[in-house]
Amino acid sequence: MSAITTPLPATPEAWTLPYRGKVGMTCLIIAESAIFTIFVVAYLFYVGKSLTGPTPREVLEVPIFFTICLLSSSLTIHFAGKFLERDKRGAFLAFWLLTIVLGGLFLFGTGREWHRLIYEHGLTISTNLFGTTYYSLVGLHAFHVTAGLVMLCIVLIFGLAGRVGPDQSRRVEVLSLYWHFVDGVWVVVFTVVYVLGR
């Protein structure tokens, strides 16, 4: 009778803990996603239930250019991170600055839209249900974009001072995750407010 031999399993690689910055940012994104979900559901629930005008169809203009700016900034921040990993600091700073400019343009577009809605159409947060849910949802997103831009500007200042190098690339990647989240949330907000909600 021949003995059946079973091969010994290969020695597994030593498991290392994931980078805590990435874990922390992932937890923050999950929590923030829950908050945005509540605001999106509220917007969808109350859309079309305002007893007085104006309505979304009457006053909203689709912000295509500013949406392209924000979504493009996901590409620029990605390339900035890749350049930093390769220690190409000049290219990193250029793409990082471009990300800030694109995010700033998006915020400018949001501010311009709010100015038009308030002063041309009289739509404020207390006008009707549409105004309340619109400003709450879009304002929540604008707040997150603003917070992201502040963090990006801090990194830019450190970068211009020569304090950001390849050894900080993991930290830059964590901040990039937040920025990608902000961009991804805008896709949902844009769809809900400017496509489904009209």
C-alpha cells in the first residue's frame, strides 16, 4: 500500500497592518457617505412637494462646465501623487496647483449659482421645501469641497517650502482619497438634483 503524500502549504507571507492613515480616511468616508445618503434621500423624498415656487425646473441650470472642472481634478490629483512617488516635485506641484484651481472654479460656480437663485429668483433656504433640501444637500457638498481645498492648500504651502517629498506620498494618497470621495459624491448630487430632481 503506497502512502499518499500531501504537499505542505507554502509559508504564508507575513501579514502587515494596513496604513493607518488610509484606514482612518476610509472610516471617515464611510461615515460621511451615511450623512450624504440621508440628505440625498431627503431631497428625493421632498422633491415636487413644495406648495409654492420656484420649482427646480424653473430655476436650476445644469452646471456642466463646473462639473467637468471638479471631475477633472480627480485626474490631476492622481497624477500629482504619481509624480511625487517618482520624486518629480515640480510636476507634483504643478498638478497639485491645477487641482486646487479646478476645485476653486467649481466652488466659484456654486457661489455664482446661489447668487443667481437668491437674487434673481428669490430662492433661499427658507422659501420652500425645494430651497431647504437644495441648499442643504449642495451646501453640504460645497462645505466638503472647501475643507478639501484648505487641506490641499496646506500641502501646497509645504510643497513650495520643499517639505513634501516621496516619503510623504502615502499621506498625499490619503488626502487624494478624500478628494476622490468629494468628486464621487458630486456625481450622485448632480444626478439627483439636476437630472432626476428636475
